[in-house]
Amino acid sequence: MAGKMYQIRRKSDGLYSSGGSYPIFKKIGKTWTGPGPLKLHVGMVIYNFKRQQERYPYNDCEIVTLLVQEDQAACIPVGDYNTLQK
């Protein structure tokens, strides 16, 4: 079963958005798990930058869609999980 995830990439340098109200761009950015949360994020950024009359950070950006293939790598009993995390 495959799922989709999303990132925002700046075309000029290939860096990815960190998300948040005032995003910065990094080599590894935020990944959104669906189109709804991504749309909410972009709307929030538009609102914040219009209100502050600042330059909109996503003018030179594109949405990257990632296809995620789910494969079962390992199985462990739930009771053993806590001992592995220590």
C-alpha cells in the first residue's frame, strides 16, 4: 500500500521549508502527511505575511509529492517495545 506525503521546495536552491508560521529553508524540511494540513499551513503563512507586510517566502517554491511504500520490516511484541527504547 502506498501513501502520499508532501514537502515545499524552493526552486532556486533546492532547500525545503521548515514549516511553522515563519518558515526557513533547510536541507531536510518538514513533511506534511496529507493535502489538508499542507493547505492549512500555506494559508497560515499567507495570512501572517500579509498581516506583517513582509515578502511571501513561497514565491519561488513548488509542492513535492512523495510516494511512500509501506513495507513490514519487523515485528516485536508490544511488551518488549519499552525495553528496546531504553
